[in-house]
Amino acid sequence: MSGKTALGGRDLPEEQQAALRRAIRLEWVTLAVLAVTVAAVYAVSGQSQAMKAAWIEDSLSFLPPIAFLVAVRVSRIPPSARFPYGHHRAVDIGHLVAGVSLLVMGVFLIVDSGTGLITGERPPLGVVEPAGTSSGPGG
């Protein structure tokens, strides 16, 4: 078993082990960048519907990296009587989570836009002050 490590009951060659370690590191970096991005978008969102949708989209983008990291950990569980072939298929859950997060975002956009259309909401328009002169609604 030289150069190979058991991963969920399966041996991985050294090249794939390195790729998996790199993927795990990249997912942690992704989570850190997402945390900063989500905080920044939330801080500047105000009353903007577009920024609210962007914040929710960014928040949902936490799910796939977290699902990948959990699935990799689960896939390392050795085979048992209940799972004689191991848990290596747990990584497929990451694909499911990514698809569901896209579905949730789409449903949110449809419902939010639909309720705004039905209730007749008008988006707030800000006042723009180019060169110190006020121009906007009523200005």
C-alpha cells in the first residue's frame, strides 16, 4: 500500500490524493472569501431589491463548499456491514446541494418579483448628486 491512502474504503493514487488535498484547501479559501463577500453585500444592500437578491444568492453559495467538505469527511468512513462498499458516493451529495441551492434562488426570485408585481411595489429611487446639484425624484 505504498503511496496510497484508504479513502472511504478505496485507495487513491498519490496524484489524486494531492488533488483532493488541494480541493479541500480551495474550499476553505472559498468559504473565507464568501464570508467577507456576504458581509460586504449585506452592509451595502440598503433597500435595494437587487442587492437583497445578491445577498441571498451569496448566502446560498455557502452550501456547496460546506457539503463538499462534509462529504469528503464522510467518504473517509471505512466500510461496514451496513455499507459494505464504503461511503465514497457521499461526494455526490455536493452536486445535489448545489442544484437545490440554484433551485431555491430561482424560486426566491420568482416569488419576490411576483409579489412585487402583484402588490404594485415601486423600487425606491435614490437621489444622485453629480457636481453637488441634486437630481432625482422631486429634486
